[in-house]
Amino acid sequence: MDVDGMDLETKALLLSVGSVQLAGPHEDGRPSTAGPGAGGQSVFFQSGSRLVRLSVVESSPLHLISRGDGVALIKGGLEVARGRLVKPLLHCPDQAYITVSERCIFDCKFCAVPKLMGGIKSKEAVVQMVDEAARTGRLKAISLTSGVELSPQAEAEKVAGIVRDLGRFQVPVGVSISPFPGVNRILKDAGADEVKYNLECVDPKLFARVCPGISYQEIMDALEEAVSIFGRNRVFTNIIIGLGESDDLLRRSIDELALMGVIPVLRAVFAHPLREGEVQMDRPSAQRLLDLARYLKRALEKNGLDGGEALTGCYRCTGCDLAPGVDL
């Protein structure tokens, strides 16, 4: 550990575990409604300048305990890192990160959302949530994500309507939804500042099995077009690590995306209990996360991209990933 907080290797270790046991209830723990980890509780742990989001799991090898005026993470009886818990604003620190539709017509095999079939937030409900977040004085960005209630087109129109109403808060707005031809102009005209269309699995053959009914090429086309509409350092895509893909293919995909002007988010797979046995999900090692993050950093630099310039979303938060431009 650094004297000023956890180093990059320690954060990689924590991300490779991805979970933590709590000694007791913590008010800083919050349930998630977004993505593969939906339905579970998580905490944000900060040590120095680095932040880690850990899912609360009773069987985790990591233990969180109070120590002095902060907390410590213990693994195998040894202190791994010392820091503090950070209370999220809405889902993550300093952002209103809101899931509009907590259900999805698609059935990506790593994602809990289709199984949970959660609620649908109205435009009025989202605006009220953001208004309450703004009243804290901590709101710096808004990130909207959504499943697909009826169709990608209907979801985009609904989210675009919400984005128009959020302009009153005068903070950057990012949107992550399922893409389709025409989605970029809809979101740009509504006032979105950044977009994220998640490729998830970079192996096209695996993709067809992992994300049935979704077009790999359609996502790539939307990402490429998005750069011309939103600009560089404003277009992102999640890539899940641990679905059986090879590192060689990951590196080639990172190079291809960076050349397009797209910034990948390398996300360790979260094996949700509701998806057990449906698809290969192996949490990547700390060394694999480090190696890929360093490769990503070089690819971004080579193409004049900087994750540290992100206005919203994952590169603004950094709790779930090793973020080039922020962590390294």
C-alpha cells in the first residue's frame, strides 16, 4: 500500500475479488438496479485517490471492519487497504446514475435485469430524483441507463424525453441504452453530452450465445457514428472480462475501438446467482486486469484519447474498473 492510499496493484486485487463481507449493517451500502449486478447491495471504498465498488456478499474472502476513524479491508487475516466508505449520491458518488427501465426484452446471459423484471421510472420520477440529488449540492453529472421495456426505439424516445427535461440542472448528461440506426441523432438532439453502447463480449461467436437477439455489428456501427456526432472522449462501451474471451482478441478489439475514437470500459464479470450455470463467468485475476488496463492506456494514448476527460458515467466514477487517465 502507498502511504497516501492504495496503489494500483491493490485496487486490481480488490476488483479481482469484487465483493466484501460487512461486519454489520452500513448506511453507506446501497442496492443496485443497473446491469449484471442488479438487485445486490454494494459499498464504495476510497483509499487515497482511488475508489472501489464492492458487492456485499456473505461468502466474500474480503472483510470490512472499522479501524480508527475509517475502515479497513482484511483478506486472510492481513490488512489489504485502509480508507473510508463513500456515500453514493444516486448509485455512485457525485452522480445521479439512474436506471430508467429495470427490465429488458433481451436475455443477455450474464445480466440479472431480465430475471428481476423491476420497475419502470416515469420522466417525473427521474426528474424528482435528480432534483433531490441536486439539493445536496453534490451533483456533478447525470448518467441514465436503461434496459429495454418494449423496443430499443421506444426506449430511446422515452430516455430522450427525460434528457430534455434534465437540461434545467445544467450538469453533463450521459446515456447508455441499446442502440439502433438513428439513435445517436435522437440523443444528441435531446441534449445528451455522452453516450455508451455496450459491446459486452468482444468475441462475435461468443456474443451470439451470450447476447441472443442482439446485433454485434449494429452496436459497432452505432459506436462509430457516435464519435462523429458526439466527438472524441465522449463515446464509451463496456467490455466484460471473464466470459471466455481470449486476451489476444481483447487487445485487437481495444485497438479497433480506440482507432474509431471509442473509449472501452474494461469490466470484470460479476457472476450473479440468478445467472449461475447459464454461461462461462470467471472473475479475472488482478494480474489480468492490470495487464489489460495498461494495454488499454497505451491504445488510448496512441489514438489521442483520454478517459480522464469523461464528463459522466464509469470513467467519472471509476469504482468498478481500473480507469486509464484516472487510476493509471
